[in-house]
Amino acid sequence: MARALKLALLHLYPVALLLAAWEASVAAGLVRKILLPAPSAVFARLFELLQTAAFLEHVAQTLVRLSAGLAIATALGLALGLAAAASHPAGRMIQPLVRVLAPIPKIALYPALILILGFDHASKIALVAADAVFPILFATYHGARMVEPKLLWSARAAGTSPRACVFKIVLPAALPSILTGFRIALVISCVVVFLAEMISSTDGLGHLLIRAARAFRTVDMFVPLVTISLLGLALNALVAAGRRRLLAGYGEAR
Amino acid sequence: MRLRGLLSLPGVPPLLSLGGLLALWQIAAGAIGIEGLPSASSVIASLPGVLFDLESLAEIGASLQRMALGFAIAVATAIPLGLVMGRSRAVAGFFGPLLTLIYPVPKAALMPIIMLWFGVGDFSKVLVIFLGVSLPLIYHSYAGARAVDEKLVWSAMAMGMPARRRVFSIILPSALPEVMLGCRVGIAMALIVMVSSEMIARQSGVGNLLFNSLDMAQYHTVYATILVIGAIGFALDALFERVRRRLTFWGETGEETVAGGG
Amino acid sequence: MIEIERLSKTFRTETGAEHAALLDISIAVPEGQFLSILGPSGCGKSTLLYIVGGFVRASSGQVRVAGRAVSGPGPDRGPVFQEFALFPWKSVTGNVIYGLLEQGVPREEAERRVAKLLEAVHLKGYENFYPKELSGGMKQRVAIARTLAYDPAILLMDEPFGSLDAHTRTLLQNELLSIWERDRKTVLFVTHSVEEAIFLSDRVFVMTASPGRQKAVIDIDLPRPRVRSELLLDRRYQETVVEIERLMENPVQ
């Protein structure tokens, strides 16, 4: 336990240093408080806001959009990735589509999504899904392609049909890779939902930043940023813990 | 047989899939039939209007210039930093945690704060792009430098090569595949950050053009501009991929990494 | 039981060139026979096994099992691979019970059979272990138990003891024989070890180097059960070893 703590401290010392330097600069008057509030001020304000229903509602909105978009992206990415890996004709259809769509900055689609789906949840969820689907698709596809053929042969000989093999063998075998892709998609989802809310929204964390910017309340500008980062870190840690549990038996396959 | 031969030519499958997407769009537009989704044909017809409008072109050009500048500065600073981090545990130990912390923060979201500090001019925009590009560049340069086979370095040492020459003759070329991969991700990030920061800041640039057209209900222009941005993204990615392959034809890199968000 | 007629297999490489792996293989394996397929590395002996198993398609020729042509994998031909190929996300029990559940055996009955099998391969007590926690020898025992679980009429074994150390190999050879003595399944056993081939089998099919052709078929007339210490001093065994080793010395012809 002491060793883990020591390791954590070793890793975090630059962060602590930065925060300390930042706090000191503001306190010493080196930076104008209106431009760069002290970390203590930001965290105090965050703590204060977390106890208000209004702020929590904004957080909830952001989370809802994030989760919905990520869920759609996961379902789509898994389905397309498995299909492309398992079936040659499907792969030949999906691969060029991905090649064309992947390099396009999906954020550029946002105005079109607004036109089609409206200004509220749907367009944001669609944007998140559009951005998050690609890492999951890639991870699923590559993970599925790298499954050891002899695993499939063993299952086939035991009587599993080729179709059932995809779910019973390919999916579990590709799970480590898929989870890595999911983590990347998670970070991307946090980023995209925040940006979408900044660009065009009436609620959510991103919107709060813009609102604070318009009112020149600098502390209130930092709070949503810190919140989304902490959210992202927390969700990431959740996924990491889930990953450890799901992959408990895997061993070398990790 | 001839169809197969045709399909195996390099540019053909993407063109076919593009055609397929456009056809799908056309059908969907007809089926959904709202003003907000004009048909693909009408959008393509309005492309010349967008492309030959001098003002829009100037905006797009200015955006690309800023993007190039931000990218260039990032390349000059982030790659060396990443390489040094890869060779020195102390440096990695210092910068690593900081970068991990910044990673989930959307760089374009810093736009309002940066504008507060540095004003609404080009500097802010270039800075944000620089920040967005730096992270993947640092990460991949770091990975590339770390993965240099020590035996190569030892062989060079045994040959009497001084440290400075080793950096350029051994470490840089060894790390190059990963660095180039970082560049490819970086250019994608540059485009994403550029467009999103312009959508947020709404001063100038292609992101601003998009939302202006949206506000003015010029739906065809919206979609046409999206197509132009998409084409730019595709072209940049293809270009970088070719450059990367030519420079590092001998190497094996990790799997495709995906840029996303901002 | 197994009839192989004029089997050939050519592979097309990435560059488009053609590589002949097997050429004109013909052999009939009666029911209950333990046949070793012996040959140098790369002679196509594994490919031959995979074709019988239905995992790889032949380029020309025919394979019939129990009178019917082979069209794909099935529970009548159970494989055991050199790399074990255990499902890493399943425990020992999960792996062994897999085939039983696929065959529709009810869970309670299946668990009973798994317990018996694990005892037969000396893995009692390891039911909840995962493959990553097992040694090579134990992993192969699980692999054998997993295949035996769905009771295939034919066992296809592809150098199953190749990645084990010499001591474990000897142990598992004996265990395999004692298990085999009970049911006398038909076994196709691929190996590059002359001694292993002679020790285990009723007949040895010797192949040439690539492209693999039949070089010789040797009947092994030694009495069963085979005891290693007795066999090593048996004159007929020694002569057979020498005979086959001589054949292997000139692998091309």
C-alpha cells in the first residue's frame, strides 16, 4: 500500500508542482486574477456548484449525450468491425467506406446534423457517435482478424457453426483489443460532446463555458473544463477497472 | 475478371464508395424531403458557387495557412521534446503526467480562454492548433524514441560514433516510422482543431463560413462547404500517408491510430 | 475408416507463385489404427492432417471418412494442436466442457463427464484454473481432454508434444497410450521424431521433403502395451529405428 502511494506521488509530482506554481503566481500578483484564476478558486467554485441542482443538471445533460452517442458508436462499431473481419465481401464494402469517411473531420458535419436532426440532443448524440465509431470499428476489426485460426478450428471441430463462431470465439478473443478501442472512443466522446455544446447548445457543460465567457466570469469558464476532464478521467478509470475484471483469465492474450 | 482488375486499381474502391455514399444521400434526401437536407445533386451543383467565390476562397486559404503554421511550429518543438522524453526517464517523468492530464481536455475548448488572454487575432488560432497537434506528435515521437533497439545504439557506439551523430544516424531514422505516424495523426488533429475552434470563435475561417451559411439558411452552401472540408481532409491524409510510406518504406509501425474530437 | 486417394495441395503465395505442399498422397487407415505421419520440417504433414480434419481444402484428390467425403470440420474428427489452442478466456472446465455443450449434452451430465476426464488426464483440482496459469504439459492435457470430451471417432494430433520438454513429453506419451488403449480410437499422429512415431503407433507413414510425397509405409509389429524401458532394449525396436532413420536421412527421394 505504501509502495503504491509512493509510486502515485512519483508520477504526480509534476502536476503538483504545476498547481503550486500556478497558485503562487496568482497569489503573488504575477498574473491578473481576471485572466487566470488560482486553482484554489476554481476548485472552490466547482465544489460550490456541485451542490447546486442547476449545475448538476447541466452535467447530467452532457453525460446523457455522451453515453447515448458512445452506446450507438459501440453497437455500430462492433457490428461493422465483426462483419468486415468475418466476411470477405462485407469487408470489401466497408473498408473503402471507412477510408473515405475516416479522414473527414466529423465536426464539420455538425451543421448538417443540426439541419437534419435539430438543435437539441439528437444532433449532438449523432456527432458523438460519428466520431466515436471509428476507433471501435478499427479495434474490433483488427482484434477479430488476429484471432488464432486454431482456436476457430478447435471450436468448429467441436461442432460450432461458422456463424456461431463469431460470437463464441472471435468476440471473446478480440475483447482486449476492443476494450482498448473503447477507451479511445470514450475520450473522443468527452471531447466531442463538450465542443458541440460550446458551438451550439442551450445546456450542458460546454454551453456553461460559453455562457461564462460572454459574462467575462473567468472562474466559471475554467470550471466546466476541469469538470469534463475529471469526468473523462473518472470514466476512463471505470473502464480500466471493468477491463481488469472482464479480462481476468486472459493472460498472454492481453 | 475485368471487373476484378478494375477494382484492384488504387483509387477505384474509394471512388466507388464515394459514389455509393452520394447515391445513398440522394435517395435519403428524396425520402426525407426536408429543406434541411437538400439532394446531393443540388449540393454538387452549388459547389462551383462555393469554390469560385473569392471571399470564401480567401477564408479557406487563411484557415489553411493558420493550420500549416500551427502544424509547423508543433513539428519543430513537439518532435524533439518527444524524442528527448523517449531517451531520458527524468524528462519523461516530468512531462508525462502533465501531458496525460491535458490529453482529455478539448484543445478547441480552450479557445475562449485563449482569446481572453491573447485577443481575437491569428495568434490565438495558431496557438490552439499548435496545442492540438503537439500532443499526438509528442506521444508518437516518444514511442518511437523508446522503441529504438538498444543493440543498434551499442553497435554505433562500438564503431566509435559520437553521441551527436548517433542521434541523427541511428535514433532519428529508427524513430521515424512512429514520428511519421504521429504527423499523420497530427495533421488530422490540426484540421479538426482548426474547424472546431473557428466554429467556437466565429471570427473568420471555414468553420465560421459553415455556421454563417447555417444562420442565413443557405443550406446548399453548408453542405457544399462540408464537402470541400471533407475533400481537404481526405487529400491531406492521403498525401501524408504517401509521404510517410516513401520515407519509411522499410519500417513497421503500430496499427492505425485514429484522431478524433479535438 | 479413413481413405485418402491421390491427395494433392498447392498453395498460392502472396506474390502469386505456386508452392506444392502435398503430392499424390494415398493411404487407407482402418478403424482403430494408430498411424504416425513422419517427415522432415515443411514436408506438408500438418497440411495433410488439416485436410483430413476439414480445416483446409485439398487441391485435388479425395478424402473419405467412414465412406463419406470430407467437406468441413466436425466432431467425428477431433484435433489436438501443438500450440494447445485453448480458449484463454475460459477456465479448464470451461474449455473441456465446450464440446459437450455444443453437442447438446445437458449441463449436469456434461459436468460429470468433465470431472471424469480431468481425473483421467491427472488434472483433478485444476478445474477453475485459467490456461495462463498452467504449464505447457498441463495445457496439453486440457487440450486432449477437451477433444476427448466430445468423443470423436478419429483423433488428429499435430505434433502435440512438440513444444514440451523431453521429460513431460515422455510422460504425456505414456498417458496418451493408456487413454488410447481403452477406446482404441483411430489416431493420425503427426511428428518429426522417429522414436515417438515408433513408440506410439501401429504404422508409420514416412513422407519426403517438400513437396510431400509418400516415401514408405512401415508396419510396427511391436507388442502392446508398450513399455519404454523394455522397448529401448528390444532388438526389433532398435532395428526399426535404424531402418526409418536411414529412410529419413535421404529425405528427397
